[in-house]
Amino acid sequence: MCTVVVEVPRESGQPVRVLAVRDEDRNRPWRGLGRWWPDQPEVDGVRDDRAGGAWLAVDTGARRLAVLLNREDLSQRSDDDVVSRGGIPLQSVAGVLPQESETRGFNLVEVDVEGVTVVEWDGLTAQRTRLAPGTHMIAHHSPDDPATPRIGRWLEDFRRAGVAEGEAWWEPWLAVVAASTADPATSVLRRDAHDGLVLESLLVCAASVGADGVDIREAALAEPGEWDDSLVERLRTGIPVRPQ
């Protein structure tokens, strides 16, 4: 299951910061940040090649970003009765997200220049929560839920670390990610068996969304689910996506 850390600014005019870790089957084909959707040519995102949707999508002109996390589905619908979740981030950044979804359960983190909203869909009902200023973690339960082991163990560490000044604002958070890997049970970087698959952390994205624009960059893990020190430099030298 994926993990997102966000910093909602306490002062007006400051950008929202996002650190997102994508967990998926390493054999499922995907593409990194790019403009992969001809019907939304202004949108960049991380594409799932099998279903054609997005894990993360960003419209730099509209200053909107959305990232998707799976969660338990409480409905009794069969696989034939649901559609892929990959369209959800694309709908979100286009401003056309429906009140109810035909997908399995998800958490959606929506970011704009004003802050962060988390949409929780359990297959039966949807709940929208506007996050208060401060640092938050989202995984496969509600935001900041300590029942999620990695949140219960590491949320306060992310809050204490804060973000750095300058372009590499995410480096203190990456230090927490690195420290977390000492305990596989609570590590932010995952390798978990789920529904007959092994889901591993594959990609880290760092994004800043504010009135001055969007800066987003990515770094794939050299070995899925495992930390390596080169991740810091690869994320630092990643090509940011900025407004055209």
C-alpha cells in the first residue's frame, strides 16, 4: 500500500509539500512522469500501462495535484461491476470527481494552492476531509490513523523533521524514510504480500504546489522496497515539471 506525507502550510502564501511513495507489483508495467493522456494534454502523471490510468496526476496550469492510494472495499460488488481506480486522479485534477465512484475503495489526496483534501471511498460511502495546517500521513486508512503501523511509528518523526529551506526541502523527510527501513514492520518503504501479489515500493515523488507554480520530481528505487543512499541525489537531480 502506498504512503503520502503532506505539509499543509501554517502561513498564507506558502506552498503545500507532498512526498508520495508508490507501492505496486514490480512486474506491472508503468511509466514515470509524462503527458500520457491525449484527452488531457495539459496533465503530467505517473501512468499505469495495464489499465491506462494514473497513480499521480498534476495539472501545473491549474495548480492541482492528486495521488491515489488503495484501501479496503466494503461493497459486495463483483469485479465485473467495478472500473479501474486509475481514472480518479485524472478526474480530480480536471475538477470533475464524482460524489460516488464505480471503483474499489481508495484514498485520494487532492492538493491545490489552498491546502489538502483527502477523499475516502470504501465502496459504499465517500467522506471528504480538509486537512488542518501541519504535517500528515495517509496510507490505507484514515489520515493520521495510528492503527497503520508506519503512521503510528513515524508521523511524529516527520513532524519533528519538518521541511528544509530551498529547493531540496524534502531531504529531512527522506532521512526519516531511510531511518524507517530499520524495522520492516513499520518501514515507509514496503514489501508486502497482498491478494496473492507482492507489492513493493517502486517510486518516490516530491512535489511543491503553490501560487508560484508546481515543482514535481521523481526517483525510482534502485531495488524495489529497499533504501539506497543514491535516492537522495537522484531525487535532487530529477527534472522538475513546471508551468508552460
